[in-house]
Amino acid sequence: MTKNLVIVESPAKAKTINKFLGKNFVVAASMGHIIDLPKSKLGVDVENDFRPEYVVMADRKKYLTALKKEAKGKQAIYLAADPDREGEAISWHIGNVLCGEAKKCYRVSFDEITKDAVLEAFKHPRNIDMNLVNAQQARRILDRIVGYTLSPLLWKKVSRGLSAGRVQSVALRLIVEREEQIKRFTPQEYWDIEADLKRKADSPKDKFRAKLEKYRDKKIEIKNKGEAERVTGILKKENYIVGDIKESKKRKAPYPPFTTSKLQQEAFNKLRFSGARTMHIAQTLYEGAEIGKVGSVGLITYMRTDSVRISKDAQAEAKKYILEKFGKRYYPEIPNFYKSKRGAQEAHEAIRPTLPLREPNSIKNSLTPDQFKLYQLIWNRFVASQMSAALYSQTTVDIKAGEYLFRTSATNLIFDGYTAVYEADKEKEEEGLKAKLPSLSVGLPLDLLELVPSQHFTKPPPRYSDASLVKALEELGIGRPSTYAPIIQTITARDYVGRESGYFHPTELGVIVTGLLMKHFPKVLDVEFTARMEDELDGIEEGEADWLIVLKSFYSPFIHSVEEAKIAMRDVKKEISATNETCNLCGKPMVIKWGRRGKFLSCSDYPRCKNAKSITTGITCPNGCGGELVQRRSKRGPFFGCTNYPKCTYTSRKLPNPFDSAQGSSRALSRDEKENVG
């Protein structure tokens, strides 16, 4: 009979680990958290040291029953959930149920699911780390208190179904404030002047371009067309002479291996993957993929980390690969070392391929297209991080034209180094390498071929994308590696923000909710306060802070603000705007009200008449049916549908140009959209 039970979160992880352990082990999956706070109520006794009321989750009872059955007769239970706060809490909850005095219970954790890593972990089992558990409990209780207190307040004042969160509301604030900056922005006109030049003896086809930079040794600013024409008129009469030439060599060091936030940023920039999509794919690579005769094997280390540390074994494996594949020049004399940001959890490694290194193309046929793309990105970044720096030569030339100075430069690649494997911004680097300069010397006269003035306008700050929002959250200290993707998922699912070409913009509902919370809960939405709270949670994990003290210091001022807001908060739900439209059921006037998805039209005789419908965009349906387009939402996100549904089934992810000619339906409705379109 099998002596030992190993419990992990997922079947995929169980399958991978099972092949490494002998016949004395059986591996079962808990399917994530089994025990949690109840959904139906707060579940925290705030009057009794914030005692949590844990319950077995309704949809997970069958998994706990199966684990109890597997645990019968076992000599020992090994709790092998993920190596972080959540994994520690999962292990603690399960251990409290399954592990009694007669049964030994151990915690094992590993950053990569490979045979060597797993067997080594089982050689050194440990006890549950209560500092990690308490950090998870503190975060869970904090988030529960904020969510279960503020959300009902929003239901009462705006509409049922809304939510607020300790971290998600701060992220939403960033998006709302960025949109306000964009709206307030006033474009400023400015002009650039460039000159096409050549050496006296050269053909015009050998021209090169320089940009006007200075006037009388000060940076020049040309603010309108008239000024540009005046300066151009002067420049046409000037003589052009090479004034100065500077040559330098630039060394560009490789980037460190990925942390969670950097992986999400780069996966968006290079692959256009959302944070949630990136983390889902990374999870499958970590837990294990079927690789030919090898079977199920974990391909990357744990994907929730803020550390750039790598093990000595990984560094040695990378060195061996680089020397064999590229040669001695491509490996630095002193191995590259990267320093993690302050407060990073150095117990984890950076995200890297597991050992032995498997080249992406060698396992391409065993992976899905998305898995291959992400694995290749992680592989390239890791290998490049251990390679030599790239070396460039840069030539900068100043050209005098009377009291004006033009400047041009060219960059040439001397040694590609790590860029043979990985380039973070290929387009930008290639642009710098495009410029070609002829052989020039100081004092050399040049021929002016053409002056090219061009008008520009200053641009507002860009909207946040998945990448830039994660970067901002990380830099501001809001959230942690495990929370970035869920934060973005939540604010989009709640219809607080929408996506437009991959960039976030707040909905009217998001602006309203943020305004209300900012006015009545400025501390909760304060960026610095939220960052300090994250540091305190880290302190609990390190054993440097008491989780009850952290909860108590937050709760008292927070609940005081809640009581004040119940009275003073603006009641958006009662704000009704009249319209010229009449109800098609009873003939009474229709009015505009606020709902869970924003504004909608409602019969003024509600509740006797419950007629309600979406406010149209005013754009005629491209099918030519006479209907108008309204925005709907489905599980797949927002879309636009026709008011004449089901007679007309036109749908589109984007609002069509109202000046376009009528087009046919872009695609058929999904079942989910059919349920939400009528």
C-alpha cells in the first residue's frame, strides 16, 4: 500500500510530480483553495481580533472529500502547493483538516518542477511557515473588509453589482487621472527644420540629413509657421561647414532575466498578450507540458517573483550553452550579476527555463503556439542575460550655418553580443542604425540641397496599456507579482474601464465610482498609503510585523469614514435625467438612470412599468435595417449590437465610422452575446 500522500493544486502539476516520485507516493490535486472566507457575508469577527470564519467552499467540498479518502491509511502527507503566500495558506488549511496527531504532515516547496528540484525538496521537508500564512490572512482580511464594506455602499448610492477593492480602486484611480490629464492637455505647436546636405564632390543621391538644434549656442524653439519660414529664409543663404565631430563607443549591457512584472510588460509589448493571458500560459509552462519521450515536465521556474536572482547551476548551464553555441567572445569575463529591487523576495529565482536547457525550437511541436511564444521569450531573455554586452560606435557631427547649428549622428554595431539572442526594442535600435554618414572632417564645406521644415504638436501623456499599467503599479509599490493580472481583470470585468486598441480608458461609471471613493475615502485610494500597506504585509511575511496590529491600525479610521459616507455620499441612484423619448409599452416619458453597466433608459412609471433599454450610440446599424447600435457586454467583453435584435444580428467589437457605407454583419452572435443583446 502507498505510504505517502502528496497534495498539489492542479492535475497538471500532480501529473508532472508523480513521475518523479517512487511507488511509495501518490499525488493528488486540491484544485486551488478549498477553504476560504464565506461568500455570503463578511466572515471576519472585527470585534474579536479579526477572527476569520473559514468555511469549506461549496464547489470544492468534493475535492476535500476525495483528499480525505486518499489520506486514510497514509503514514505522511506532503503539502506541495506553490512557493508563495497563497500556497502556504492552501497548505495550512488542508493540513488543519487532514493532519492529526497520528499522521505526520510536511511542507515541501520548489521553484521549478524538475526531477532534481522535486527530489531535493522532499529530502528537506519543513513545517508550515506561519509568517507567510499570516501575511496571506492579513491581505485576505483587509481586502474582504474593504470590498464587503465599500461595495454595499456603492450598491446603495449608485447601483447593485458594483464593487470596490483596496488595490483595484487605486489602479482605477491611475487610469481615471491619466484620462483627466489627457482631456486637460492643450497641444502646443512647434516646428523642426532639417537640412539635406552632401559633400561638394558627392552626388545628390549620397546626401545625409541633419536637424537644426541651436541658435547662438542655445536650444532653438520654433513655435509657428511664420517663424519657421523666417528661419528657413535665413538658412538658405548661409554656408554649411562641419564644425565638430565626436566619436565614441557605447557599451549596452544585457537585461536581467524576467520578474513577473517585466514578463507581463514584455509579453504585451512583443506578443500583445494581456497580463491574465501571460500568467495563464506561464502557469501551464511551470506545471508541466508533455515533451515527447520525456513525458510531462515543468519548463520554467515559478512565475510569480520579483527577484532577478538565478541559481549557480542555472548560471553554469547558461555559460556552457553560450560558449558552445556562440563562442568565447559572447560570454563575459566576469559573469553578469543583477541586483533585485529593495524588498524583493530573494528566496525565489527569476523566471527562467528549467534545467537542462531546452531550446525553444526543439520542443516547438510539443507546445501550443502561445506556449511556444512565451517560452521562447523567457528562454531568449534568460540566455541573453548571461551574455556579453553589445558594442556600438557612435559618431555625432555638428554643422555650422552662420549662427545656427545642425546636428546629425550615426550608430554602427561593432559587436552584437547579447542582441544575437534578444532585443528589447528592435524597431528603435534598427532606426538608430539606419543613418549613414559619409567620411567627414572638421572645417569641410558642405552643399545644401534642401531645407525641410515640419510642423508638430506636443502630445498628451499616453493611456495606460497592460504593460505600462503593470509598470506603474510596480514602480509605485501597489500590489505584488501575484496581483497585477487580477487587478486588471477585475476593473475591466466590472466595466470600470474599457480597452481601445490595447489601451485602457475609464468608462463613465469608472469615473463616477472613482470620484465618490476619492472624496470619502482619500486614504484608501492614496497611492503612498497603499504602498506602505504592501510593505507592512511584506513585514508580516518576514516576521517583522504583527498582522493583528496592521489590521487594527487600518480598521478604526476606515470604518469611521464608512459611517460618514453612508450619510454624506452623493446618491447617484436618485439622480434622474429627463429625455424626449416615450416608453413604447405605456407611453410615459423615459428617463436616464444609473445602473451596474452605466447609464440606461428607464420608464418614469417604474416599478409599475419595468421597461428599460440601453442608450444608443446614435450610429445607424450598418446592415441598413433602421436600427441603431448600442453597447452590450458579454463574458468576452464589450461589443456593439443592433436595437433590432433578433431580427438584425449585426455585432462588432468596434463602433463603425458613421460615415461609412452600410456593411453586412461582421459575424454571428455567440450564445453568450445572444443572452446579453436583447
